[in-house]
Amino acid sequence: MKTARREAWTGRVLLLVLMAATLMPFVSLFVTALHPSGSYPLGLDWPDDPQWGNFATAFTAARMTELLKSSVLIVLGVVPISLVVATMAGFAIGHLRIPGRRFVFVAFVLGLTLPFEGIVTPLYYLARDMGILNTRWAIILPLIGLFMPFSVFWMRAHFVNMPEELSESARIDGASTWQLFWKVHVPLAAPATSSLAILLFLWTWNQFLLAIVLVDDPLQRTMSGALGAFQGQWGTDIPLLCAGSLLILTPTLLVFLIFQRRFVTALLQGSLKG
Amino acid sequence: MKAAAQRRRNWAGWLFVLPAAAFYVVFVIQPLAMTVQYSLYSWDGIGVATWNGVQNYLRVFTDPDLFAAILNALKLIVFFSAVPVMLGLAIAATIRRIAASRLALVARTVIFLPQVIPLVAAGITWSWLLSSTGLVNQLLTAVGLEGITRAWLGDFSTALPAVGVIGAWVLLGLCTLLLLAGMSKIDPALYEAARLDGAGPLREFFSITLPSLRQEIGVCVTVTVVAALASFDIVYISTQGGPGNASMVPGLEIYYLAFSEREVGLASALAVVLTVLVIACALPIQWLTRDRSS
């Protein structure tokens, strides 16, 4: 009994330390952002005269409205297409038992751990030849392809567990495969597809490498890519850089806090399956 | 008759795979093949490419700078993988009993934050924390360790470990939660029996917890090792591979070679080596820790 209580207290203290270690960087970022622009403050000193205006300055300097719009457009390009395409493939491999399904599945799985750096150079020349270099399509189309192994893997895992009887009864009612897919299986797959949507949103929003290689103009990039450019431009003005970083973090943080339960579950399952 | 219809239907199922396969082949398989092809040529990205055989690969392994980048990636595994997994195990084992409390639920959200924010943002934040006037030095001074304060990311001997610390911070929360989720699946009766037999927390950990977590540990190790080998964002933002070449990693070297130094062939050879290295590390870990029952 006594040991149990002592363990509970050690646990609580450890949790608090862990939370402090996680949050401290954000606190430091926030405090620094309030110092006068261009100054070199110490790590964690509250300024005498908090410069709340830094956030407004950074908002204009980073051109936040345009950045948000660009990131949203890229996400809107990647996520819906990936979902539809991967759900169809997962359905065929996991449920329809198409001939050669094992081969197709292994071919996709082999791409799971592929590092993006491994193909980014040819992607540049490929995008150039397709005439989409420096447009958002240069980020959207390759990302759909790069996320495909995981997306197909994820959706297949859902469809393997769907009972065969479900489709048989629909077939007896005269449903074609196409109808069976859209009317029966897509609605039932909602939990799997919505978790996948969360993951794809996050990975797209945070994508950096493809953004800086394939698109020159920061305003056509993802938030992450734009943040890289922002650092290059304002790197010497620490308070402004901190304010800008916080602003660029905010959208993901908001989405995370709203959907936190689903996020944590999806990400944990995502890495377990991956 | 029925069997024939079934077979026709099965082949028609291929139409469902086609769009996914098309995206995958055009934007992943094709560039992968192109990387291999480029790696055998000497090409500046503009002029005519000339056949170079395996020369590029020889350079990857003999050029001290290039080979150092690969070694750096391997060293980063200590920070990205060993630290978060071992620390995560210790933390998860300690907080296992209070995992359902309200504090633990709040903590779940908080320690997940680094996993959600862009790596670029983590890089910028930590560049500031680790700078000469940053929080890390402020804390060290406060506890009397003024002597070792420095610009951690700008020092030849500490730049790579400092980058590693950023990675450990990002990955610790994910590992802790994954391992905690694995521990919650262990039958509590096992622990009660162990307690009755007089086993202490340590004995409990090594006899019950650790063996039951095979699969979760495998996942943590795979994810973190891949993150270490293929690191790019954090290094690009915090050190750009410097000072000198002290924290250069293959991912960043590929980027510089291909887009600044216009050595597309050499960049591609390094890309092939990196890809093979990642797969060569990920596959055995997966295989070793796979749950044999499923």
C-alpha cells in the first residue's frame, strides 16, 4: 500500500517535470517575442515594457494571411485526393481480394520508410519538365504519391477486417462493385478515413523539404517552408523571429487542441501501423 | 458461370488500385529509378551528362566530408533513438499506475505538442534556447555551471549533440505515449502476482513490462532511427550543417550537392546510399520485434 502511494507521487512529480521540459521552450519563445525588436534579451527575462505590437509586426512581415491561404490550398489539394484514391486501393487490396494483391501490397509497403531526400532531386527535374515547378502543384502531386504507401497501408488494415457477408448481401440486392464501395463501404470506413485525414493534414502542413526545393516563392509554400524563408529574412531580429514562429505555430496548435483526443489516438495508431 | 463472374469482378477490382498505383509510380517509383540513374553519371543539372560508372559511389565512401555526414547520421541515432526510447521506458513505467488520472490526461496532450508542431519551428525555438544568451545557458549559470556555457550550436564539439538534443525533445513524447499505451494492455493480474511474490518495481519492470512491450519498442526504435538517419529540417534550421561540417547529415548534404554545388550525380549516389541505409536499418528492427502471433 505504502509503496503504491510513493510510486504515485514519484509519477506525479515526473509528469510535472516532463510537462515543464516540454513547455519551457514555448514559454521562452513567447517571453522573447515581447522584447523590443532588434534587442538581444536573455532566455527567460520578462521585459519591462512588453511589446505586444511585435505580433502585429510579424503578422504583416510574414504575410500571414497569404501564407495561411497557401497552406490551406495545398492541404485541400493533398488530403481529399489522397483519401479517395487510398480508400479505393485499400478496398480492392483488403476486401475485393484482387489477383496479385499480395504483390501490390508489398510494393506499397516498401515505400513506407523511404526518406524524401532519396527522391527530391529527380522530383525537381520532373516538376520542371511537367511545367509545375514553382507552383503549388509541385508540392501537392508528389506529396500525394509519397503519402500513398502509408495511406494504402492504413486503409487496407481497415478493409481486411470488414466481414465478407456485408458485401455478399449487397451483391444479392444487385449492387455493382462501384455502388458497393460508395454506398456500403465508404460510410463504414469513416473512422479510418477521418484519422487518416488528420495525419495527412499534419504531415502536409509541416512539410518542409519539398516546399523549399520545389517552390521558390514562400507565399506559394506550406507554412513550414515559409517559416524557413522567414528565418532567413529576419534571423537577426530575435524577438521578431520568435513572434513570427509563434504565429506560424498557432494554426496547428489550434487544430491540435480542438481535435486533441483524435490526434493523439491517430498519431499513436499511425506510428504503430507504420 | 458464377466462378467466371467472380473472376471477372476480381480483375475489375484492379481499376480501384489504378489511381493509387499511378500516383505512386509517377511520383515515387519513377524518381527513385531516376536517382539510381543519375547516380551513375556526372551531371551539373544543365549540360550534357557523362557516364561516370561507380565513381560517385566511390567518392561517397572515400571523401572524408561525405563519409563524415553518414557517420553523423549514425551518431544522431544515440540522441534521436536511444535517449527517447530508454527515457520513455523509464517515464512510462513510473507513471503507469496513474495513467488514468486527470493530471496524466493533461500531460498526454502537453507532451504530445512537439510531435504536432513543424520541425522547423522546433529548430528555430531551440536555436534560440541553445544560443549564447539563451535559456539553457541561463539555467546552467543559475546552478553554478557558468564555466561550460557556450553557443552550443556554434561550437565544433557540441553542435551535433545539440542537434541531437532537439531531436530527443521532439521524439520523447511520442515514445513515452506509445510505450504507455503498450503497458496499459498488460494484464494487471501479472503485476499483482509479482507483488505477492515480493517483486520490487525494478524486478517488475524487467520481468513483466519489458518483455510485453516488444512490439511497441520495435515501433519506437524504427520511427526514431528513420528520423535520425533522414534528418533534415532541424539541421537545416539550427546549424545548416556547421560549424564547418561538424553537424552535416546526408539529407542536407544531398540538398547542397544537388541544388547549390550542382553535382547532381554525386548527390544522387548519396541519396541511394541513404535510402539503402534507412531500409537496411528499418527492416531488421521490424522483423526482430514483430509480434509472431499475428
